[in-house]
Amino acid sequence: MSGIVIVGAGQAAASMAAKLRAKGYDGEITIFGDEPVAPYQRPPLSKAYLLGEMPLERLTLRGADWYAENKVTLRLNERVTAIDPEARTLQTTTGTMGYDELALCTGATPRRLPAAIGGDLPGVFTVRNLADVEAMKPEFRPGRRLLVIGGGYIGLEAAAVARKLGLEVTLIEAAPRILGRVACAETADAIRTLHSGHGVTIIEGKGIAELYGSDTFESTLLDDKSKVYADFCIVGIGVTPNTELAESAGITCANGIVTDAQGKCSTPHVWAAGDCAEIDLAGTRTRLESVGNAIDMGELIAENMLGAGRSYQPKPWFWSDQYDAKLQIAGWNAGYDRVIARQTEGQSFWYYKGDQLIAVDALNAPRAYMIGKRLIEAGKSPDPALLADPGTDLKGLLA
């Protein structure tokens, strides 16, 4: 068996396989996944699924009948252990197979705290896949105490779910403020106010010295010698791209598996997409950890495998659901030098780099998000004074 082989069974893999069939590819398609379940949505795991608002069957991206009808072979609970680019073969936990084209959609792994300070204690969880959420689900009981380490979106979303389920929550962020890497201070202030209003205790500017527990996690010592007690802990301190398979095959990696504009890796007939792939975004080499990027890049690579020769033009967009608030983000805010706040319908924060509008954060402001997204994609940058004026009709800025 050869054909097209996809390593990793997430959003990028599912999108790639569907696009290949939609474009008329009739060869073999094989998807390897090291989990026992078919490709599924990850964002709802720590929100709607954990809250009990979405059943497991609704997480699945496509039903088993789709894979059968489209002759896409799922090899689940099977790990690819090595690639031989010259022979165009790969080794798995069950044997060897060849490929004509190979796509690496290996995703990323959550960072953990070091075992030396108690990071491997029972009761210390990370959030990435279905098994992670199933393991922590029994802990979410009213009156329990949760410690969240990390003030990024994963940690904040976990805190919101816990409060909705009646838990006491303390969140610790080592940096001077929450969302320090990904959002402006104005957005962070709005999110902090949201969480404080729901009873979350947020501690900023203090790191973790040690985690304690006998049979399970019980407390943490902060670097100022203060202690926080809790019944369990969720660590949300970022992810590391899964590059080991590519590196061992001699494929160039840096902050992810390096790809060119078409999604190709340094080795012929090998491609990479999704959270594991390093791409060029506005002249900066980076990774985009988002559903949108996984879908768009997966579909682009499918077309390029069939000879389209298209270059990837990333259109970053993200979202985060916390309580009854929706934060929608369009664009890429790297290098911004000022932020325009708009307080009309909801709140929105518009990022400028010089005179160029590069991103917008919209909190309960869907109209601002949609118009901001269209402005950024069209390369239009309205006068910041117009944005700051609550009397300005946003739709008029598109003209």
C-alpha cells in the first residue's frame, strides 16, 4: 500500500483527506492516529464537553460511514515511529508501509512543570486531548478547589468552566499579567474583570516554586514563599510542537517542522500542517495554533499535492469562550505599537503597527470582529480617531 499517508488524526488531517477526495484524488489515503478515536474537535473538549453540554458523538468531525464511503483508512491507536525519506517508507508500531506523499500533522504536546518540583504528581493535569479531559472530569464537583497554573486562554477557559460548575478557583500567572504573550493589556484587563466578577482569584507576577502532595496534589509553594491549597491542579503553560519524528528523519525543524510557502518540508514528498508546522506569517517564522490554520493549511496542502502550486496566505482568526462571553480575534498582533479601544456594542481593541491595522480583539462584539476581519483581509486601515469615536458607523469604514 502507498498513496498519501497522513500522520496525526486531528483537524488538519481530516480536512486534508476531505479536500483530496473533493478534488478527485482516487488513490489510497491512510491516516495514522495514536488515539483510539477518529478525528474530533478539540476546542469544545475543555468547554462544552467538560460542562456536559456536548456529547462525545458530536465531537467527531466525520462519522465512520464517511471514511468508509470515501475509502479513507483510519489506523487508530497506532503510532508512526520512524520515516525513511529515501525509501519513502515509514515504520509503525505494527509494521512498515510506503507512501507517495507524506503529510505530518503531528500537533503539539502541552508543557508540564518539571517532575523535580512535583509536576508529575497525581492530580496535576494538562488539557490537550480526550483522554486528558476524561481523566480530570471526575474532579469537577461543586465545592472542590481548583488551582490553575498559567494565565493564557487554556487556563482561563478551564477556570471559567470550573466556576460554572461550582468550584473554587485560584489562577496563578508567573508573568506580570495574564495573556501577556497573546493580547494587549486592555484585553487582559477586560478578561481579568470578567473572571474577578465570577469569583476567580487571580495572582499575577508570582511563579511556582514547588507542588506538594502525598498521594495526590494538595498545595503549591509560590516563589514569594506563600502557599495555595487546592484539591487538583490544571497546568496551562503552552505547548511544544511534536517534531521528534521529523527530526529523526533529517527533516528541518526549528519552532516546529519548517515548511515553505506551499507547505512542503525540506525533504521531498513530505509536507506539514497544523500546530506542528512552522510557517511564514507577515515575514516572521512562527506557528499558528488554531483550528482555522489547521483547516486552511490542510486543504491547501491537499491541493498542492495534486499540483495546484498555491502559496499559503494565512488569515489568522481565533476565539475563546469564557462564561457567557465570547472573545473573537482577527489578524496577527505581533509588533503592534498602539491599541485603540472601542466601547460600544461590547468591547473591541484594535491593534495598529504604525498606520496599519493588523488585528482586532472583540469581546461580545461580533459586528466589530466581522468588520475588523474584513478590513484586515482587504488591507484597509481606517483612521484610528474614527474607531475611537463611538458615533462612527463601523460598516462605513469598509467603503
